Amino acid sequence: MISYIVEGDVEPLIKLAKSSSVDAAETAVAALANLLFDPFIAAEALAEDVVSALTRVLAEGTSEGKQNASRALHQLLKQFPVGDVLKGNAQCRFTVLALVDSLRAMDMDGTDAADTLGAIALLVRTKQGVNFTYPPWLALGEIPSSLELLIYCLAEGPPLVQDKAIEILSRLCGDQPAVLGDLLFANSRSIVSLANRIINSSSSEVKVGGAALLICAAKEKKGLSMDSLDSSGYLKPLIYSLVDMVKQSCNCSSLDIEVFATKGFMERNAFQEVDVFDIPDPATVLGGTVALWLLSVIASFHSKSKLTVMEAGGLEALCNKLARHTSNPQVY
């Protein structure tokens, strides 16, 4: 059926999606969610302001309707700049919070949760610009319950869901470290999940974001966080993984890992004494530097951790990084 739909044929569906009946709108949105992967259909739907219909279903629809609206938005956000899909701060803020709220009724093991988190991840990467006077991820910090939902996804979801949750949450490391630390510690499974994804994820962004989030947790409850990692059996492999990140960063000539965080972190700390528990801005440091910060926290926990760092080659990696920094002060 989809192969026979051409530009213009989708217009009745868009009109139905804008119907005053929420039930009718949900029916149309369910169909559109399966069609918007096509760039021509997506472009026509966007031109016809289908987004207003999608946000309405997100606000007023059933759980199933919200899932379909989330899928449809995800398709649009994958194909068009956020500023072309959402107009202004208010619509963007509502969409971010509505998408997070829709996770409440979703099965973490299903594709809907991953799609919804994918849409949120695309939104929170958006920086200030013509259409937005503040980054969309700031909305998450305004509503603590939204962060709790994301941390639940991190703690209980499958790897794909966990990775998306890390990508989203890590954007707040520079602005909300204490809040994140408290929430992570309140759900001990999230601490273990972070370690697991740092060790096993193939994504540099996930590794760096996960390390930054663990620093947030350690800032609030270092001993208890380290105890949780030690008792889970993840502490030693985590140390080896972090040392590998440091080694890999020594082969990088430029910033190859970008996890968006507030530039306000740099402004707040420009004239402040650096402390081991200051939260790094992942947008301005290499993954190896974030890994070093976390290794310093772990090594200060007990002597066993220091020995593991040495066994993993941590001192050699640190010396190489220092030598590289000495020869090129512009490299972090």
C-alpha cells in the first residue's frame, strides 16, 4: 500500500489528523507514523503543519495515540532540522516534556520506548538559535519527574534504551549535577547500568556521557556509589574500560566526542579553583579527560582501586597524555 502513495495522496490523512475528534486524529496519526519515513511524504506533511496535530495527540490522546505521535515526530526529526519541525521555545518545551511523559505507559523492551527516546535525543542536541532562545534540554531540568522517568529507562531498559537515556541525561551534567547525582543514587540499578554501558557500548558518546553521569553520582555519594559498583562486579572492568578511553584519546588530534552540555559550566568555573568533583563539560573535553576525572575518583576510594588502575596501564596512559599535552598545549 505504501508504495502506491504519492505526493498529494497523504493530504486527506493530514486533514483527518487535524480533525476536532481526538479519536479520528489518532487514527490518522497511526497511519502517518508508518508513512513519514518517506522524504516526499514527510516534506508534504511538514508543509501542511502536521506537527500541530501530532502535539495535540501527545497532549490529549490515549497511550497508544501518544506512542504513534512520538514515532511520527521521530521520523520528522530524523529528516529535518529541529527548527523546521518545531516553532519556538513554547512548542519545543511542550514536546520535550510530553514525549518524556509518554514513556510512563510504554514497555521498555518495545520499539516505542526507543523511538520516543530517539526523538528526545534529537531535540536535546539542539542549541540556541533563531527559533530557540534557550536549549530544549533545559525543560528537563524544570520538571524533576521527567528526569526520574529517564533514569528509570536507564536502570530498567534494554541496551538501546539505556544508551538513548544516557545521551539525553548527559546534556544536564554541567547544569544539574547535584540533581542528577541524587536521582542516580536513589536508583542503584542506574549506577550499575552506567558502568555496563561504558564497558560494553560501541558509542563514544555513550561512554563519555556515562562517565560524566557517574561523576555526578560520585560527587553526591562517592563511597556508596563505589560500593555499588564494587559489589556488582563492574568496578574492575570499568577501570580497564576507562583506561582504554584515555589511551584512545592520546591518538586523537581533535575533539572527536561531543556530548552537549551548557556553556555556562565554563563561565561559572573560569575563575574558580578546580576540584576533583567539578563536573566536566563533555562538549569541551576529550573522552580521555572525562575518563581521567572518573579514574581519579575511583582511585581515591581505596587502595585496591589504585592497584587496578596501575594493572590496567593507567599510569602509562596518563604519562602519554601529559607528554602529548606538553608538546601541544592546545590539546586537552
